[in-house]
Amino acid sequence: MMKEVDARGLSCPEPVMLTEEVLKSGNEPVRVLVTEPHQRMNVEKCAKDHGRKYTSEETEDGFAVMIG
Amino acid sequence: MNLSDSKKKLALAGAVCGIVAAALAYFGNPANMAFCIACFIRDTAGALGLHSTETVQYARPEIIGLVLGAFLISAATKEYRSTAGSSPMARFVLGMILAIGSLVFLGCPLRMIIRMSAGDLNAWVALIGFVLGVGTGVFALKKGFSLGRAHLAGRMSGAVLPVLLLGVLILSLATTLLKASQSGPGSMHAPVLLSLAGGLVFGAFAQKSRMCFAGSIRDVILMRNFDLLTIIGSFFVIMLVYNIASGNFVPAFDTPGVIAHSEHLWNILGMYAVGFAAVLAGGCPLRQLILAGQGSSDSAITVLGMLIGAALAHNLGLAASATAVNAETQEIVSGSVPLNGKIAVVICIAVCFIIGFGNKRTEGR
């Protein structure tokens, strides 16, 4: 089952901290929602650091990073 | 254009900002101050008549340029987003703390690095407090601290501060309405257009590289991530080279004329408050200006908090005095932190603890 981290509107470094927490808890796919472009990049880097693959897309109010 | 996807680009961004700061110091900004966010916001508060210390009043074009530079580059690269609503009043108070703590130390984190690069050992002492403050902020984050979500706001909301600052620039250039120091640090400045250009370039590079003095140490403590520290490192090296080449490198504590004091405990505690407040606010004073430029009304509120905090620091006698030479006797008069300033720093730290451990994240996953 895909987990979701809704980090929209949160200040740095909260989006990465929430993503990190979920990635550490298991290998399920995760969908992370963020508002700012630099937060998308930070979440992508976090996924990469955990050896996970990811894709990103623009949403109506920000970005969604899908971590496989 | 993305400057934050490799350490080389980040180092380049830091170097460019270092060259800007060195150039502004060379062309007239106070040496060993060069480009200080807290000092320049304080000068701007004085220009607007918010405080009456006549030696520190000047609408610094660097501050205006930083915000406008971030605004223009973020609009051009589609990173501008008008957002608001994340505990604005807590952020206003954090802005006040950023200014008051900085003016007790006599400089923001950016100037702390500049002072360190000029051999000012007081700044190295203050770094201890700054790192401890950032560390305490990280501890609060790990305990679940959050100021809550910002939401997308009307497109114009994020443009209000950039437009207001553009207005200040026009008033300073075209009228005599604003105050301008005739002596003291406020009277020392590079030519207006150079300062403005420097601010625009610095702002654009800071926006693209996510430069943040508190964030750089926060990321190292929290995630063992050295990316943002790379920017600070290259900025430091450029300033170090400039200071050595220009003869401004003096490794000492009580150096007259560099706008610093040697009250170690209060240098440490002042920057402790700044480091703590900066982590809670999501960025150092420079980063707040950049975020305000790219559309965050919450950061704009933090900037207004810094403006009022800086004014209070002078109106209520909180700001430290700098070590100087008595013109008549040629004796060195040590700078100091007034009692009011010491009380204010203690209150600032207490307020940081209340905000840091009284605001918990309630949702997110």
C-alpha cells in the first residue's frame, strides 16, 4: 500500500524529516506532497540517499514525489 | 538554472556572493561589515525614522536589492509562489529575536562569517553560541516542532514587500524624505547603484543556491548533509583572501574600528538566540529576505519583525557598543553590552524555548 506524506506548506526541513521518517519505517512506496521547488529537490535527494527510485510531477499546488 | 544540484555550483554561488561583499567593502561599505543583514535592516529602520540613532540611518540598497533579486529570479524561473498563513505572529516575534540577538553580538550570521574571515576572534567565540543555538533548534524539530502550514495566497500578497521596498528605494533616490547619517557606519557606503546591483546579484545567487547560514549548520547536525555548508565555506575563503590582500586581516579580540566587542558570554548568548530563532523560523536573516522575495508572506512578516526588533534595539538601548579609540586620549575604549541588552537576550532565549517547545506538529502523514 502506498503511504503518503503531506508536507505541503511546511517549512524546511520538515518535509525531508517527515520523508526520512517514513522511508526508515519500511520499503513501501511513498508519495510525498510539497509546495516549493527546493523542497521537491530535497525530498528527491533524500530518496536517492536511501537508495530508492523516484519520479516527480507538478501538481495544482506544488509537486508530488513518488518514491518506489 | 539550478545552482543547488552539485557542490561545485554551490561553491561557485558562495564565491560570487563573497566577491560581491568584498567589492562593496572595497567601494565604501564599512570594512568588516561589508554586507550585514541585521546591520543593514537596522540602518533602513533608521532611515524610515523608526529609531533615532543618527549614526546608523541609511536605506541600504543591498537589502532592497536582495529582495528584488530573489523576486525577479524566482519569477523568471517559475519558482515564485505567493504563500501565507504559517503562524505569522510567532514569526514576527522570531524576526525581532533575530534582530535583537544580532545587534547584541553586532552582526547577523553573514557578518559573523565576514568578521571571522577578518580575524575577529570575537566572531569565532560567537560561532560557538550560534552552533549551540542551531543545535537547540534541531532538538526542538526532532521533538516535533512546527509552525504549521503555509497556504497558497492571492498572487499579489507575495509581491507586497518587494513593491514596498522598491518604494523605499525610489524615495531614497528621488526625495530627501528619508534620514541619512552624516557620520558613523550609516554614512559609510558604496555608491547607490553598485550597492543595488550587488544586492540584486547576491539575492539572485542566494535564491538559486538556497544559501542559509543557519540551514547549513542545521543540515550538518540533522542529516550529516554538507551541501549548504559548501556555500558558506567558499564565501569565507573569498572574504579571507580579500581581507588578507587588503590588510584588513587582524587576528585579535579588542580591535578598535571593526564594530565589535569582547564580552564573550554575550557574544555567545546573542548568537545562541539568533541560531535558535533562525532554525525555528526556517532560515537565517538572509534566507528570510530571500524567501520573502520569492513570495512568502510569512517570511515578509519575519522581515518586518527584524525591522521592528532593530528599531527597538536602538530605541531601548539594547544594542552593544563597539570597541573604539578615544579621539582625544587615543586610549582604547572597550565595547560592551548594556544591561538592557543582556536582559533582552535572556528574554529572547526564553521566548525561543516557549515557541520551540510549545508548537507541535499535529498532522503531516
